[in-house]
Amino acid sequence: MVKHKNGVAPVRRPQRKYLFGLLALLVVGVVVAQGVVSRVHHMTNLRRWTDAQAMASVNLVHPSLGKPDQSLALPGKLEAFTDAPIFSRVSGYLKTWNVDIGARVKKGQVLAEIETPDLNAQLTQAQANLADAVAAAQLAKSTAKRWQEMMVSDSVSQQAADEKNGDWQVKQADAAAAQANLQRLQALESYKLIVAPFDGIVTNRQTDIGQLITAGSDQGSPLFRVADEKQLRVYVDVPQNYAAAIGAQMQATLTVPELPSRTFTAKYLNTASAINTASGAVTIELLVDNADGQLIPGAYTQVHLNLGAGAGAGAMQALRLPATALILGDHGEEVATVSQDGHVVMKPVTIAHDLGDFVEIGTGITAADRVVNNPPDSIANGDRVRVASDPVDAPAGHLAAGSTSGAAHA
């Protein structure tokens, strides 16, 4: 062992190769650490991006209060004030027709004539039967008188005279029956001429010359159809929730697609006073003047009903939402609301009025709720969502009722 001259052993310095190895190991560790940190950072960002992409983006809407004046827009149907299908009362062949569709006719005007060979033969036979019955009655009468005279002189018995009187009465009844049958056939003969029952317009003609005509309304289509269109009836189905507001105080106007710039005033006539079990609505009848002939019978129209400020007072406080915000599922009718921290809160609601494009909510939400409009089918309570835009208020204007709300989600 080598000792220092003062007796202390000298310190041995590490060899250079060990220093280089340690330095290389340190460099490798730093590089590996940087790679791991970079990879962890990348995976964290990727996870955040994936979560963000998986988070549903929703549009919000604020519930709004309905207007005090309850105004409904409902589909209606126009019908002529009087509309008559015209059938034949006699059988035969169409001889002539004088008017076509679109022709304006007066009451009693001849529309067509029917040739009736069978009826003519029956009429001739009935006249002959009447003449025969009258002759037989006259003979029975004279015979009865002679036997009555002979009975005075005891030439004949009372029984024989009574039989002749009875025969006379039978022959008189036969003559009366023949007369009635002739009058019946003569009345039928007058129906060979098809006439207009009232002033109006011919809206349909389904016959032509030579066509075989069979008497009765159960034998196919009518020969003609005449409508009085100076006034039109308007039939509207009003939802049951507004049935109590229907009455003479109700104001009504209507529009038709072919005349978008014109508005027609209608007058309330009557109500069916019964709910249709199929539609859940009550039918009302309105009357609209059509002296200028601008409205067409059979057309569909949009009817605007102003039910007044007192109509459905409870509905004034109902909150209105688009029908597309409703969710119809196993738990009934619900809406999805979004809390301030971005989580979904499902709330069951009750519908006060179904207005088609909009619904009025009776209970379940407040005006401050942020409601998801057009929620995805997979939305569930507690889901975190991303709000695509600031909430908008549900429109509080015109109510479009009567159409089906097909945008609700199951």
C-alpha cells in the first residue's frame, strides 16, 4: 500500500470512461423522459379532443308566455251553401243535355232530357186500364140500379140486389186505382226533363247522349251536380281545449293559397257541440260571402280565429315551446334542460294546449329554464353537452294549430 509522505493515502480519481458512461446514461434518461412527457401530453390532448367531439352540441330556447288574445290558425274546408247531386227519377236513355260544367243555371232550367220508351208503354197501358175500369164501373152502376128497381116489385131478392151494389162499389174502386196509377206514371213522365233545383252553377256532369240511365241515387254517380256558391260554408275543427271559447263573439278571417293577398271575413254560424273522438276536436261552421265568386267550393283554406282576451284565461300563463323540444318516451312527455355547468336535466311536463308547431306547457318548467330544441334521441339525464348558441325566446305570436306535431321525439 502506497502512502503519502505525511502518512495519508492519496485519493484515486474516477476513470474517464466511467464519466462518459454516466453522462451518456443521463442524456438517454432525459431523452426518454421528454418522449414520455410528450406522449402523455399528446394522449391528454387527444382524450380531451375525443371527449369534446363526443359531447353533443345543442341549441337552446327559452320558454315564452302566450299572448292574452288567443288567436288560432286552423285548416278549414269550403263548401257551397247548397250543393245538390242530381239523379234521374226515371229509367231510359239520355236524349239531350243542355249545360256543361261551369254553366250558370236558373231554378227550373232544363239540364237534360231522358227518352223513356218503357215508361211511355206503361203510360199507354195505364190509360187503357183506366178506360176499361171506368167502363166496368159504369156497367156495374147501371146494373145495380136495375136490380134495385126490380127488387121493389119483388122480381129479385134483396141478396141479389146487394151483390150488384157491392160489385158496383168494387168497380168504382178499380177505376180509382187505375186513375191513381195513371197519375203516378204521368208524374214520372215529368221527370224525363232534368231541371235545376235552384239558381247556381253546374260543377259536374257525368252523362252523355245515348247513355243508359237507371232511376235512383243508388245506381252510381249523379248525372249533374249544381251548387249555390254565392255564400260558402266553412267547416273548421277546433281543438277541444278551445271549445269553451267558441261562440258568436268569435272573429274569423280566412285566406286561400291562390289569393295570398286577399283576406275574407267569415261569420260564425254554429257548432257541432260534440267532440269528434277520432280528432279530439269540435267542428264549427262559418259563413263567408262569395258574391264575386273568388272562392271555390271544395277548396281548403287557412282560417284565423280570434277567440278574444277572455278565451282560455289559464292558457295566458302557460309557457310556450316549439313542438320540436318535446321528448315522448317511456316516462311520458319530457323536455331536456341544460344547467349552468352544462349538464342535462330531464324534466317531465304536461301539455296545456297543442298548437301544432308550438305547445303550451302547463306544468314542469319555468321561464328561466334553458330548454334543448331538437334534442338528439340519445340524450339522457346527466349528460354533458356543448351549447352551440345563446338561448333564443320561443315565438309568442301567431298560433298555428290543427296540424300534427310530428317533430316530437320518441
